[in-house]
Amino acid sequence: MKENSIMSVEQGACQGCCVNPNWFFNPGFTPPPVNYFKLPEMFKFDLLAGFKLTDQEQEILKKLVEAYSLFTNLENRSDADNKEFVDAVHRAQQLIALRVARRVNPEVWHQP
């Protein structure tokens, strides 16, 4: 790849959120089969508790997807309009991600 090369994409939407259902998983990793229902009760817990989005946060991200879809259907959009809208969606996604970071590590991501 050349130095200072720029990669372009057809679609301006980010695939690093709940829009892409496989974002969290490594495609090359297959976990060993475990029958969750045969585990003793003491081993049944949510490994991601506190490390995942709440239902409300997921709903907000879905609404951002809806807003992006509605925006892309508008006529007379310029490239600048598209970029600004995508930047705004990414900023909103960052705020949701920050909420998760605060739950996971409140000492680092504390609110003033």
C-alpha cells in the first residue's frame, strides 16, 4: 500500500456498532461448545454484565440507524451534508459508548 493513500467506501455509515451484529466477535474464533443448561446453577451468570449496552442504549443506537436511513433518502444532499450527518451520528454513538466505559471503569471515565 502506498504512503498517504486514502481508502474510500461506498457507504458513509460506520459498521462498528450494533448495526453490524458481528462487530463484537472475532470471525476466526469458535468458542468450545458448552451446554449452558447443564451447568450447575452457581456457574450461570452473565459474563458481560456491566460491560454491555442497556436496552435503552441499544434502542437509542437503533434510532440513530433509523435517522441515518431517513436522511439518506432525502433529495438534494451534498457530500458535505452527508459527512456532517455521519459525524453527528458518530458523536452520538461515542456518547453511548462513554456510558458503557463509565460503568466498566468509573475511576478512569468519571464525570466531572
